[in-house]
Amino acid sequence: MITAIVMINAENARIPETAQALADTEGVAEVYSCAGDVDLIAIVRVRDHEQIAEVVTNRIDKTPGVARTTTHISFKSYSSADMEAGFSLGE
């Protein structure tokens, strides 16, 4: 599974409905409203790179309220649960 983190600048007056529309988009696993340089962050999880292009350029970018996006592709994920599971092997 490939994960992409999409940073989204949205029209201020449309952030809630834009976030919900993105959350309902196939390929989008999660959407976060946040403070800082961007308005929304979408987590995209798909099987291959071609699907990332499809989801970002043909779905997310065309969602009403989306002004601009920047996409980051993840190489590997880390979490405290993964670390704890690794250390508890053989217990």
C-alpha cells in the first residue's frame, strides 16, 4: 500500500464542506483540518503510483473549495505500536 500526504489550501469559507467532500473521495483514508501553512491534510492510501496521480489530480484537485495542493509520498511508516510489537517478540 502506498501512502501520500496531501497538503491542501482551501477557500476559507468552504473548509468544512471541502473536508467532508474529500473524506468521501475514493482513495482518501483520512482528512484533517489544521492550523498552520495549510488548511487541510488528506491521507491517501492506494495500491500503486498511478492511483495516486488519479486521486490527487482527478479527484482532490477538482473538489470544490480546493485552491492548491502539495503532495508528499511516504517511504515507510513508523509508530510506537510497531516499535513495541518488535520488542515484545518471543514473550
